[in-house]
Amino acid sequence: MTRQGKVTAICAVLFVALFAGSILSRQRVEAASGSQASLDEVLYLPSGKTIKKLSLGYSSLLADIYWTRAVQYFGAQHIGGTQHYELLAPLLEITTDLDPNLIVAYDTGSIFLSQQQPDGAGQPDKAAALVEKGIHANPSNWRLYFTLGFIHYTDRHDPKAAQEAFQKGSEVPGALPWMKAMAARMAERADDPATAASLWQTIYDTTKDSGLKNTAEKHLLSLRVESELNELERRANAYYDRHNAYPEEWSDLIREGLLRGVPVDPNGAPYKLRLDGTVQVQNPQDFPYLERHGAPAK
Amino acid sequence: MTSRVSAITWNTFREAVRDRVLYNLVLFVLLLVGSAPLFSEISIGLEKLMLVNVGLSSISLFGVIIAIFIGIGLVSKEIEKKTLYTILSRPVRRWEFIVGKYLGLLLTLAVNATLMAVGFYAALLIFVHGLTAADASLLVAIYFIILQFMMMIAITLLFSTFSTPLFSAIFAFALFVIGTFGNDLKNFAAMSKGPNKLLITAASYVLPNFASLNVISQAAHNQRVGGQMILLNTGYALCYSIAVTVAAILIFERRNLK
């Protein structure tokens, strides 16, 4: 082997060994410091407007970085189970200060904020304020009015405000026709599961965020179960009217022609019939948004 | 071998010291450190915090600038002036030349950092009226800054072996900026799926990570950096710097200088 060949061989071996060493030591550093260590420093400059001035014109790029940090922060709190979302609202505020046209930050960020814990930060008022800020900066985006109406209806339980949001959104050029229908339905009474299902279905069909899609799917399943439980209880009451006693088993209802078979939930588990005529699900944890029938509190 | 490497190291150091730009930069840092208390005049309770933040940030940033602007010329300038041929015609091997250049610039930056650190501590002594035991933790931040320099010199030297000074400066500075977002890159990888995850994870290990070496904020707030962290970061910076220097040697060994 020539001298140059020897040097090359030694260098190649050294390079591989040292590079592997650098990866190992870096992994140890990350493990020791925690992957989200940098997030504590995110709010070192608490004002998005200040950061914008310091960004030397690259505020849009910085907004992308802050939005990514907000998503990471939300994901880490959500998956990690700590569920402390104190930094979420300020992170979204900074992101939208840096880039007032970053629609996804209003649209998806507000859903992160408004959802009740453990699926969100449980701050619907801040979420509504964030979307209103988005509407102010992007008045021609009808989709933001939908998000605002959705938050008012599902998390702030204010159908009047929701109706106003849908109504204003339906007047924006290019708004889809169902915005008007939404406004009309909001005018009806609150706690309308059909409307809630319609809203969640729209979210499910239009969102690009897989986490939000998953949440919408859970809501839709819970609403379907809620509706089925109500119907089963109605039939148990019909049995009571005939026999002056509640059915003890599903077979009692089947014999009376009130049911065709043992009813099961969307996961295939049979519903539980109680002696007082009420009905429950077997596994409440499968339907986290079910507010009654023995389901866990949200 | 050792004498040849040390001769190149010493010459590189002397050449850098003769460069007046270097003095200007060091003077600028010392002025900046000295003026930090003026900034704090317009605020409340920030005297020491401002001094530490401005001081350590200046040492780090200007050190990196020195590393880039001297580093890019380490090889290309020798080729341009044709002095490299004189050196290599003597019994000096190419890898000895690269190692000597690396150590020479590292020595230059270590001396600069020490000078700036002395100025920084002097400013602390004068403006904050004394030093406390907790101020010793600032030395850890300065030590980490020197580890950053080690990595930056290796990166600049690597580009210097195959690229022009202008492109070397651009590449090195770009890597410095990317490296400061090292933790974010790793977090992006964790959030990605499929081939993207693999690609970003690989990139996050190939690219330098300066984020974990930046403890200025902790130092300013008197937060202790653990011994394990010092050890692990030292290991990381050493492995990465030597690996990149070895890559520079590999390229330089195969480069046709005719």
C-alpha cells in the first residue's frame, strides 16, 4: 500500500469512528437536556412585534419556525401527558404577529386552544380572540368565520355568537353555501347533536391535520353513540309503558318486537341495559366525548 | 512529526496575530462589553444580566466571525501565494499541514477568547462592583464557546480544502446558522414520518449542533450547568471537530495541487 493509501485508510477509519462517537455523544446530550429544552427560551422575547423588528425582514420565515414550535409544544404536552399549555397562546400570538396571513396558525391553532382538556388547552376565549385577530387581518377568508362559529358553538356554548360568525362568513365572496345553513341552524337551540355532528363532519372532511381529523372522528363516534343511547332508552320506556316495569335484558325488548337483536356500539361491544331503563356503553374510554351514560367526565 | 505540526501551528498563530483586522474585532468586543452598562441605564434590574448577555454573545459571535474569515484562507491563501508548494516540498505531509493549520487557528481563537474573557470579567468587576462564586459558572459558558470555535474551525477548514474563500465563507456561515437551530432540526425529525424522518434525522446528525453548546441564557441567570453536560458536550465537540478535520485531510490528500 502506498503512503497516500495508508493515510486515506487510516483517515477513513478515524472518520467513521469519530462520526459515530459524535452521534452517540449528541444523543446522550439530548437525553440529558430533554428534547424540548429550547422551548423554555421561546418566550425570552415575549412580543411578536419586537421579534418582527429584529427579524431583518425575515419575519415570514420566523413565523414558520414559531408555528412549528407551537405545534411541537402542543404535541409534546399532549403526548407527554403533562397537559400544561401555558405557552400555547403566547406562541400562537407571536406566530401571528410575525405573519398575520398564516391562516393555518389561526385555523388549527385555535382548535388546539379551544378544545377541552385532555385534547386541548381548554381556553376557548383565547381561541376566539385569536380567530378574530385572523379575521381582522384576513377579512376575505370565510373559512376563519367558520372556525370562529365552531368555537363559539362547541366550546363557548354561545349559539348566538356562532350564528353571527356563520352569518358574516356566509356574506364573504366565495363562501360555500352551507355557511348560510349553518347560520340558520345556529339560530335554533343549543345542545343540538345533529348540528354538532354536522360541524364535526365538516372539520373531518376539510382539515389537513391528522390529529384534528382524529379528534373529529372521536367526536362523531361519541355523537353517534349518544344518539343510539337516547333511542334505546326511548324503547326501554316504551316497554315500561306496556308492562309497568323496565326490561331486565335485551331479549325482553326483542320479544316485544322493539329491537331486532342485541344492540352494539360502533366498536362492536354490546350496550349495557340497567334495571332503571337507562343504557350505558361497555367501554366509556372508547368514547371520550360522551357526556352521559357513565362516560368519564371530559 | 510533532515538531513539524507545531511549527505550522506556531506560524499560523503568528500570521493571525499580525492581522490587524483581528485586533479591531477584539477591540470592538471589548468596547461592546464596556458599553453594556449604558444599555442597562434605560431599564431596571438588568445591569448584570445585560453585561453577561452582551459580553458572552459578543465573544461567541465575533469568535465565529474570526474563525470563518481566517479559516477560509488557511489553505486557499497558501495556494494563491504559492507558499504551499514551498511547504510541501519540504518533508511536511499534507495531513500535518492541515492539523497544524487547525491547531494554529484554535490557538489564536483560544488566546482571543481568553483576552475577551479577561475584559469581560474586568467589566463585571468594575460595573457590578465585585465577583461572586456564582460568576465562576460563566467560565463554563466561555468554555462552551471555545468548543463552538473548535467545531467552526474544522468546518471552515473543510470547505477551505476544496472551495474558494467566498463560497467557503458562505457555506461555513450557513452551517453556523443551521447549527444554532440544531435542536429544532431534531424536533422536526421527531415529528416527521416515513422517508422524511430518516432524511431529517440523518441531516441532524451530519450537521453541527451548536444549540446545546449555547448556555449564555443559563449563565446569565446563574443556572448551574451539570458536570455530565460539560463532559458530554466536550465529547461531542471533540468527536465532531476531529471527524470533520479528518474529512478535510481526506480531501486534501487526494487534491491535485498541480
